[in-house]
Amino acid sequence: MDNSLYLRNHIRTVPDWPEPGIQFRDITPLLQDPKVFRVLIDSFVHRYMDPALRPTVVAGLDARGFIIGSVLAYELGLGFVPIRKKGKLPFTTVAETYELEYGSATVELHTDAVKPGDRVLLIDDLIATGGTMMAGKKLLEKLGATVTEGAAIVDLPELGGSARLRDAGLKLFTLVAFEGL
């Protein structure tokens, strides 16, 4: 079975959302069907069981990265670290602000979330402009961790995020690419 094609067939495209001209790639159908959800998670688990790619911790980006990342961490027997939107974490944090097409946003990470030398897999549901993943990478590196790879279910290459992340030295792994906007 071609996992990429199978997963792609379970991603819903919602036209003109959140605004006209946008083709929103909705991953919720991947999560709703237990068989499809298992294929999704297993696609990541099998990759990161490889000793050469195995992280010491999984970090997920707010909010859908929490869903995939926490299950993946559990399956790999690793800890999970949430990278949250500003103001959501109760302990001492480090912050990183990044630009969006309509302004800016800030993500935060607890200062004790990772240790120097940790090998971190950074995961989210989708790579569009790459801003959120780049901010997450910078946060983890501020604390001395090494981000070994960025992973996502969906890549939207025409928005330039995956190229931007690779140009910044981040290796990427995605399961499905959607060409066009």
C-alpha cells in the first residue's frame, strides 16, 4: 500500500476557507477513522525507530502538532514537549516571534523543556510558509537542543515554507505534498 496516496485520499480540501482563493487542507478526517489514524502514526513511527533518525524527545507545535507528536512520542517511548502560543505556558519560558502574512505571532517553550544535547524531532500538521516551524526550531536551539528533523503530514511547497526551512539547514520529512494553492 502507498501510504502517501492513502493518506492524501483522506485529507479533505475545503475551498475558499478561511478566505476566497484558499484551498484549506483539512486533516481531521485522518484523525477520525481509527485505521487511517493508525496508518498516519505508523508512517512516522517506522521512520523514527531507525537508530540513525531516532530523537531523544519529540516537540509538537500548537495545536495539531500536539495530536501527532504526543502519540508519536508515546509509541517511541519518548517524552513530549509542547511549543505553545504566547501566554499558554505557566512556568518560565523562552519566546520567539515570527512573521505571518497578516502580522506576527509568538510561540513559547518552558525553559526546562529540553536539555543541551537533546536530539529533537519537531512536528506539526502542515508546512505552509514555515514560520511556526522555524520559530520552534529557534526556541529549541536557544536551550541547547539540536533539531534533527522537522516533520509534518502535509507540505504546501508553493508557499515556500519547506524551501525556507531547508535553506536554514533543517532536514524535513513530510508524508503528502499538495501542489497549487
